[in-house]
Amino acid sequence: MKKLIPVVLAAFVLLGCDKEKAAIDNNADATKTAIDVKKDAVDVAAKDAKKQTDADAAIEKAKIDANKAATQAQLDADKKKADAKAELEKAKLDAEKK
């Protein structure tokens, strides 16, 4: 009987340790799962941010190209206007000479 009590106590201690170890393992698994979920969320957010950045860059490029085209068209018009003005002045000189 004296030997039975320490054996029973040892069994309870071992069972208690196993339960604590299982709880620790469960906690570690839950932490790892939460970290994996956060990593996936970060990946999704980064992909979305890259897509938005690409879209914003495309819009900015289109604006730059449109401004370039408009400026070049204005400069072409100014050039034609200068040519027309020069032709008018030449025609006036020719008319005055006659």
C-alpha cells in the first residue's frame, strides 16, 4: 500500500504534465495559424497595392502623353500662325511695291 500511493501520485503528475504539454502545443499551433493568416493577408495587401500602383502609373503616363500631345499641337499651331504672319507681311510688302 505504501508503494501504491507514490505510483498513483506519479501517474497524476505525468497526466497533468501531458495535459499541460498538450495545452502548450495547442497554443503554439494556434499562434502559428494566426501568423500564417496574417502572412496571407500581408501578401494579398501587397498584391493589391502593386496593382493599384500600376494602375496609377498608367493613368499618370496617359496624362503626360495627353499633355505632351496638346503642347505639341499648340506649338504646331503657333508655328503655322508665325508662317502665316510672315506670308501676310511679305504680301503687304509686295502690295506696297506695286
